Amino acid sequence: MRNLFHADTFKENQVHTFNPQSWLQVERGKVSKFSSHSPSSIESLIKVAEPPVLPFFKPVDYVEVLAQIHEELESCLPHEKAEVYLLQFQVFRGLGEVKLLQRSLRSAWETASTVYEKLIFGAWLKYEKKGEEPISDLLASCGKCSQEFRILGVAPEIPLQDSEVMSTCNLGKIEPTNVVYFRVREEYIECDRQKIADLSPPFNTMLNGCFTESIQEVIDMSENNISPIGMRAICNFSLLGSLNELLSLDILLEILIFANKFCCEKLKVACDRKLASLVSSRQDAVDLMECALEENSPVLAASCLQFFLRDLPDCINDEQVVRIFSTANKQQRFIMAGHASFSLYCLLSEVSMNANPKSEVTASFLEKLVVSAVNSRQKQIAFHQLACVRLLRKEYDEAERLFGAAVAAGHVYSVAGLARVACFKGDKRSSYEKLSSVISSYNPLGWMYMERSLYADGDRKWEDLDKATELDPTLLYPYMFRASFLMRKQSAEAALMEINRVLGFKLALECLELRFCFYLALEDYRAALRDVQAILTLSPDYRMFEGRVASSQMRTLVQEHVEQWTTADCWLQLYERWSAVDDIGSLSVIYQMLEATDAAKGVLYFRQSLLLLRLNCPEAAMRSLQLARQHAASEHDRLVYEGWILYDTGHCEEGLRKAEESISIQRSFEAFFLKAYALADSSPDPSCSATVISLLEDALRCPSDRLRKGQALNNLGSVYVDCGKLDLAADCYISALKIQHTRAHQGLARVHFLKNNRTSAYEEMTKLIEKARNTASAYEKRSEYCDRELTKADLQMVTKLDPLRVYPYRYRAAVLMDSHKEGEAIAELTRAIAFKADLHLLHLRAAFHEHIGDVAGALRDCRAALSVDPNHQEMLELHNRVNSQEP
């Protein structure tokens, strides 16, 4: 879910109203000391709200669940796969694995066996990629269609049953002996008695049975809400087996209702499909869906559904659409979505929660999700999500009932919700005991201790927070609480050190906001401005102080207390921060440059995108790239930015063509650089290295600045190393260092190492560590160039700086395994797997389990790893080998 529940959503007591102006009424050069502010105002500035109970599926042992999912995917029937992939999506969403959850959605869409699933998962993919419509346009310009964005022809996707296929024999002329006239108002419509009788059992009984109509030549149909035109069309259908192409919408609706009333299945099917082909907008869909549901017209209903889902999220603001989804009973849900009702309401609930989790619309969609759930896992998801919304709305009794139902269905994480409710009802001790019971009953996880800390005091609270960080260093609340506490105790340096711990590996907006508040309280306005500009780069609409103040407003206020830089100053500052590998500082400078100038914005947005990719913020990076394209100064620049957009979304060949098109207009550094980058990535053939080298050399001959030339020299050095041309590589790295491309120390260290000079390699990496602000990767690389004890120390530092880097855990586990400490080796991997679903960690643990003869453990890890990457060749081989050993 994009927008997690806001951190304040479960707080009963609001913090003091914060007036940012009161902190900024200070003349430049006459700032007062931090201690002069009243404790209550400092408290309001740095208050940390309790973490929300997340509306996600969070199994206690996600590895076991992923393994079960993989096993189900191998054995289930084809029509069941999409639903299993949806469950996999829910697991990855709970783990925060954005790329993996999108892959699961794509797999659900690709394996969809019904038109309903294709519509739902196609719309879900489109929603997840709602900023990528321009990419679809770019692909179209390259002659490649983005399938998930196209309109689906619904009728061909729903096969006709044999009983619905109209016989074509003896169609056409009416024999005189078979004539019957249907009178409608003042008109008489001549029909073939037997053909009309063949339309349905009721007509057959009426025309050929014991009723008086069987001997009448004229039958009055005026009381059946059919017009003469409609009756004539029905007569023609009985003869020809098809409906006239020129029939109006109103006449088709007449015929549909008539066909339903007289059980004319073939006529109804034809009318259903004809009506479905006429739906071309959301308003059409609104107008026709009610009829589709009343008359049990699945093709028309599916066509209407498509237009609702294509308009997400806008359509949930349409009261008519919401009413259709919210009031549909079981039969209507089946007509509208077949057996994919749960999937449909999963999608609708997610979209609505992202828009407004407290709304009646969200609650109504989740109620439908609950009644659509058919197995225990679906019930866990539905009960828990609805409980979270009820808790947000302070409907505590209902929230308690729903959280209890989720726990009863097997969702242990919902105990966190039960504990919140108990606390809000005044029973804090019960809350503590509920979490203690969970901790003693299961392998403890970080969230369990974090949740229990909310109901503890003194040393017990600190112990639980520290334990939460130890078990899951990705949890933000413990860092934020500790940092806020230290700040209130006037330990500013310790507070900043604590919040910097998490910002060193996870660029979380709420942590940047807290650090901004610290600097605001300390009246370090330059540092505060840096952080608020980084926030605005990541999320232009972000609101601070529990949503009460726009970040842009805070920037304006803070900027008044900071001396303004000229354009030249900004470029100098950018070089300095880029060289120091200070990515957040670089983001801030670029933001300031974009605000200050209308010139060269395309280049600046492009630089911004590079930094955001480095900081693992792909959505923000794509937004910056699209802005670069929008503000391109020339046609050849625009083509380069389009090339990067295509390359970054996995369309390497199309990106390469854009680079070539740009070069054909004008030879430029960025075009050659893009072409070299894309070619190196798209061609496994080692012979392409010479071409890549030539392209990078061409790039370096074109005008550019030191920042980009340093990157090109660094890349050229890497290609030379891969080709074994170490001296040429060294020259490139040294040239890059001369223009302050600090990362080139790493490449030069590699050259020294390949020349068997480990000492120089170690020293080179030490220089990088001394210069760079972000050093986790540098410590990790340096660990390869020293003896075991120093390696262990460096890798411990890596884990301290960035616990998400997996190599240190793998190395330590391998060392323990070599020392025949199998249990400790597996425990080292298990520690990291608990908070990071990583293929390499699972692969190694599976190998360890196989080594000690634990076939079940090895098979579980293999299957979970294949959920993470189903095409990993080594993993597939290990899985097949282990699977053959299972009794």
C-alpha cells in the first residue's frame, strides 16, 4: 500500500498544537539557545507518535507461508493460480518488497483464467504503475504495446456454452403453415411459430402445448413491455440467429428483459454480448451495470466492470459506482466478478484505504471483502484490514471483535490490534500481557517487542525497544523514540546519532522529518533546510507535524533564516557533496537549484533521478526522469531522457534505440553514455566490450561537467578491468579521482587487488571510507582486502551501518559453517531472513540444511527462495536435488 496509515492514526491524545512560526521568529544572527525554549514547546516539536497497526498480512513465519505458496503453485489447477499469486502479493506487501509484490501481481494477471481476473489484475497493475502511463506511450512510439494498459474485448473472453450456440440450419424463409402473428399495440409482426417456439421452453409450451395460443394465429404481446421494433428484432433473431447491427441501446435493453422473462437463453446471450460492445465510458457502465445485475448478464457486467476499474482511483469518488460495489449481494457479486469477488474487493479496498482509510467507502468495501473470503488466509487478511479501519474510526468494540476473528483464523499479528484496543479501554496491563503471551508462544520477532514497549515503562520499555531493533533493525519507531527521548533530555548529539543510524540505510520521510525538527529546535537552519528539501524531493505533497503543515510551507519559513546561495555557490556545493558521497545533501542542493532557476531544469531533474536511484527511491527517480523529459532543452536531450525512462523500466532495447536516435541528431555525452550503459547491460557477449569502450571514449570527448565525466571514467575503468587491461583501468580511475569522483577509489582498489597488492587495495578503500559520508558499501568492499579478523570487524561495521546488506551475514555464516558450528551458522542467516526476504540468504540456509540432513528445512527454504525468484537456476537445481530426497 503506497500511503501507510499515518503515524498519528491510533493516538488517542493529540500533541500540543504546533505553530511553526513561533520557532522561526528569530532574526538571523540573533538566535537564542536551545535551552531557552520551554520544555512544552520542544515536546510538541519532537513528539513521536505510536506506530500504526499496519493493515497488512504479516504471518509469523513468512518463509513457511512462501514455501507453501510455491508448493501450491506447482500442484494447483491452472484456474487457481491467480488467486495463489494474490496471496503471495499480500505476503510481499507485508514485507515491504515492492518489486516482488508487483511481480506477483503480474504473475496473477498472466495466469488469469477468466476475464474477471484479467480485468482485476490488469487494473491493479495499472494502479500500481499509475505514474507510468507515459512509459506506455513511449513503448507505443517504439512499436511495442504495454498490454496491461489496453482495453480488453470482454465478449471473446467469455466462451459460449453449447446450449447457447444458435443452430444455423433451416434459417430464413417462413413456411405459410407455420405463420403466427404477434400483435404489439397496433402492429402485427409475422413470425415462424416453430422458430419462436425454439427460443425457449415457455414459448414452446405456449405455441405447441395445450394453451389456447397453440391454435391462435394472432397472439397479443402488448402487455409484455416490448415494442414493435423489439418484437420484430426477436422474430428476425429466431430466423437468422443474430441481432440487427442497427438496434438502439433502448431496444436492446427491451429485448434483454424480454429474453430473461421468457427464458430465451440464446437470445439473452446475443443481447448481453451486443450490449457489452456498446459500453465505452464510465457513465455508460454506471447506466448499464444495474440492468446487467438485475437481468443476470455477465458479459455486460464484465464490460461495465472494466470501465470502473480503468478509472481507478477516480471512480471511487463517484457515488453511483460506490453504491454498485457497496450494495451488491452475493449473486450480484458473482455476476459482476465471477469467482474473483475476493480479488475485486481486495483491489477496491486497497485503493480506498490509500485515499481515505477512515471513510465509509473503505469500510463498506472491506465488509464485502470479509463476506467474500472463503478460506482461512483470506479471512485473516479481510478481518485484519477491516479491524484496522474500525480502530482508526475509534469503533473499538467492533475493532476488537474483528481483530479477535483474525487471530482465531491464524493471524497472530492482529494481537497488536487487540492490545491497542485494550489500552484505549484503559487496560494497559492486559495489553502488555497479550504481547508477552505472543512472545513466549512463537519465535519472537521485532514487531512483538516494539508493540510491547508501548505498554511498558522505564527499563522494561528500553529493553523491549533495543530487542526490537536487534531482531528487526528496519523498524523505524524504536530509533525515533530513542532519538526523541534523547533530544528531550538535551542530548542533541546522541539524538542525532540515533536518528542518523536509520537514515544511513533507509531514507524514511518520517525520520527525515524528525531530524528536521531536531535541527529546527537547535536552530541549525541550514541543516533543517537540507532535510526539508530532501523531503520535498521525495514527496512534493508531504505534510509535516501529523499532517497539519505542508512541507513547502516549512521550507519557506526556514529559508528566511538561511543565507541564499548564488547559482555558482550551488554548483560548488553540489560538487562538494557529490564528492563526499553525501546523497541527501546533493538532493537538497539540486532542489534549491531547481527552485532558483528556470534554465537547464532538464539536466537538474536528470541528476536528481540519478541520486534517487542511488538512494533506492525508484518511484521518485522515475518522477524526476519524467520531469527531465518534460523540461528537456532540446530534442536530442529529450530522447536521452526517454531512453533512460525505458531502460529503467526494463525496456533496454528500446532505450538503446532512443540513444541512437539522439546521436543521429547530435553527438552528446549523455547519449553516448546511455548507449554504452544499455549495450553493456543488454549484451552478454564479451566481444561487445570494445564497442562499450569506444562509446565511453566518444562520451568523454563531448562537453560535460566533472560530475558526469567522473562517472564515465569510472565506468570505463570497470570495463577495462573486465577485459583484463588493468593499467588502462588504473589510468581511468586516477583521472576520475583528479576530478573528485570519490567512488573511483573502489575501482582503483580492485585494480591493486588484481595485481596482488592487497595492502594498497586496503589503503585505497580506507581513503574512500575517510572521504565518504555513506560508507557501508566501502567497508564491505574493504573487507575483501584484509585478514580474517579485520574482515570480521569491517563486516560488523557494515551490519551496524546498513543491516539490510546481506553479504556480511552470509560471510559470517560461512565462517561458522567452516568451523563446524552448524547451528550458529544457520542462526546467523535466520537472524537476517527474519526481516529481509533475500534469495541469497535463503539459498545458503537451504544448502546448510541439506548439509546437516534437514531435508524438510532445506525444501522449505528452497520453495520460499523460488517464490522470491522462480527462475533462479542454482536454486532450481538445489530444489530438485532436495526434493528427490524427501521421503
